[in-house]
Amino acid sequence: MLLKMGVDHSRLKPEISKHLDAIDEIFKKETGFEAVITSTYGGDHLARSKHYLNLAIDFRRPALLPQARRVHSGIVLALGRDYDVILNTEKGYIHVEYDPKA
């Protein structure tokens, strides 16, 4: 797994950090490349963002949309219902956050 310059993932809570290897493997399987973390708790996010709680992370999305959709689907299946996984094709990232469902 790679980090965009300036991104720190050391404060991520276990609910997110325990899945980093699995997410990286999904990226490698579907694209042939490592996942690139582009944002964790730093940067500009909505005021109520899970990023500021160390429970969200963004990844650079694969350049090819079919690969991006397969990566997105793989992450959704791997993480389960307590995680929101959003494929933002406009801004070029995949957002993953821990958001347990009651």
C-alpha cells in the first residue's frame, strides 16, 4: 500500500486500519497496482466527516472505470454492512468509512 505525500495513517482506528491489507489486495487483484491512500484525518472534509474521527480513508480510484467498479464492489463485499464505500468518479477517489448500522 502506498501513501500520497503528506498523508499520515498512524492515527486510524482499528475499525479501519485492520482492513488496509485486504483493501490493498483487492486493488492488486483488480488493477495490478497497490492501493494509494490519498486522505485520512487531514485535509478538508465536511464538518461531520468520519475522517476527523479517524474512521474514514480515501483511496485514489483506478483510472479505468470498469476496474474502479470492481475494486468498489470487492471492498463492499469484504468489509460488510457496517462500512460505507463510495466510488466518486467525478473527483477520482474511493471513500471508505466505518459507520455501524443499528
